[in-house]
Amino acid sequence: MKNLLTTIPQRGDLRHWANVEKILQACDSEEDFWTFGCRYFPKESGPGALCFMVHSGYVRGYFTVLEFTEEDAWRCSEDQQEPELYQGPKVKLAVWRSIPTVPQRGFQGWRYTQLQP
């Protein structure tokens, strides 16, 4: 099973690493998780794999992949009055772990990676 790499977009509440880090540290269980959307699920990965996260030009840490899901999710940011319905395929992640930063240019979508903790 291959590990994944994806980028956290730098917009809204997610613009500054200090804000993002607080959110990620709270993702420590299946009830408090992070998701990212995708057009299709990674075929060579799955639950138990790791997903490394890029922000501001660096890999900052990783999550454990919980599942691939198409369940609807609600998300809200500080500048929104109402939560927004988020539909379609998603990768559900939990248990954030920081690592020493590794330079990596951001990109859209996800990629397979050889990175290890």
C-alpha cells in the first residue's frame, strides 16, 4: 500500500501555518477528522496508509488514512455564516503527526509518495 501526498490550500482560515496547525492537532480521532476531496480514490492506497500534507512549500506532517468515503460532509470557516455542504469522493484522515519540514512545492489533487515518518 502506497502513502499519499496532498496540499492544504492557502486560502481563508488556512492561509497561515499557525492557524492550520491548531486545526490539524485537533484531528486526533475518527470523530475529529480532516478530509480532502478527490475525483477518484487512490487505487494503490487505502485505510492504514499515511497521507503527508504540504503547506507553504513544505511537508509539515502526516495523517493516517481512515477510509475513502462519499458521505456528505459539512465544513465551515471563520468567515462563513453557514456551513457548506461538501459532496463527492473524499479521503478521511485522522491522528495528525508533525515532522521536521521537508521542502515540497504545492499542487492540486493527490500523489503517491515514498515519504516515510
